[in-house]
Amino acid sequence: MSWHDFFYFSKGDRIALILLLCLITIAGIMLIWTNSRSSETAFITPAVSQQSSLVDDGVTGNGASQPEAIVSTQPAVTSPQPAARSESTTARINRLTSSQPSYPRTEKFSAGTVVELNSADTTILKKIPGIGSAFANRIVRYRELLGGYYTIQQLAEVYGIDEERYLALAPWFMVDESLIRKLEVNMLPQDSLSRHPYISYRQARAIIQLRTQKKQLTGWENLVLLDEFTDSDKIRIAPYLSFE
């Protein structure tokens, strides 16, 4: 059939023929495109397979070997650097330790030793079993505030010395009352009197007022007339007052 015969077909036949030709053309184009993609894939696949093979063999594309993901059964080689660091650290610690001053351990008194409480310093006190630096300092500070101890029982008033500790410490001490530093009642101002642990501000003010009235206080018998003082106060305070 020549192309002249095309014009002898009816209109419907011509449309159908055109559509058939279009479909054939489209199918041909798609077939050519599919064959082209298959060729490209076939070309790329061997290269990729070859590269994967090289990677699996431990070699990269640039010729460098890749580490194998296998746990080695050979013993690991120990680097000498950590050992050197450890030795250096040990030497440094030893040097610092040797540079620090070492304090000799305080030797304790043997059983039966008796210490005078009003004259012992912290060095002597620390030799008594049960007394360290803290308690020795507290005993001395409280002694300074009081002016001295007139009885061993006053140790129980030191901060931190409970009944059990006091009973353990009491046999180690004796007291010399002549070493007590007394308060000059007729000379000291009110604030100086009130600094004593046994004299309150109210009691110090009452002493000053009575001293102003009498001009001179002669003894404890003057203070017992004041409501601010009790019989127990006389026992505690009297050893620390001087009326001269």
C-alpha cells in the first residue's frame, strides 16, 4: 500500500491508522531507551563489583589497605609509654610526700601520772590519754576565760567533754587554787566583770551599783544581800573574786 491509498480510506480508518502509527513509534522509542539504560547498568555493575571485591580484599580504590573487621588472636603489644608515665607519677608522689614535714607521734603518759591543771600547757595536756589537740586547746582557752580551775569537776564544763570522758580524764589531774587569777571587785569596770563565764551582765551591774553605794566592798557577805546572787553562785564565783 502506497501513501496515495491513505486518502482513499474513510475518515475513521485514517484516524485509526494514525493512532496505530503513533503507538508503534512510542513503543519503538521506549524500546530504544530501555536498551540504553540496560547498557549503562551493565557497564557500571562490573566496576562496582570490582570495587566491592577490592574492599572485601582489604584494598581501597587508591591502593590503601583497609583494616579487617576481625578480632586478632595475637597478643597485644604493650606500649612502654604508660609504664613511663606511671613511674613518673610514682616518683612525683614520693617526692611530694618526702617534702611534707612529718610530725612525731605524741607519747602518752603512763598510768599513775598526775598533771596540775592550771599550769599545764597544750603540749603536756596532749600526753594524757584521751586528749588531742582539740581538747587541749579547749581546756586552755576555758582556763583563760575563768582565770584558772579551782576544781577538777570544771573540766566537765569544757565543750565536748561528756560525763564518760570526764570520768576517764579526772584521775590524771590535780588543781592548785593558788594559781587562779582573781577579779579585783573594787577596781574593775562592769564590762570586765561581765566577761567572766560565771558572772552575768545583770550581776556585774548589781556589783557596780552596790560598790557605788558602799564605796568599798569588803567581802562576799556584801553580795549575798543582793537578789542577783544565790548560794550556788557563791560556791562558783567566790574563788574568782578579790575584795582587796
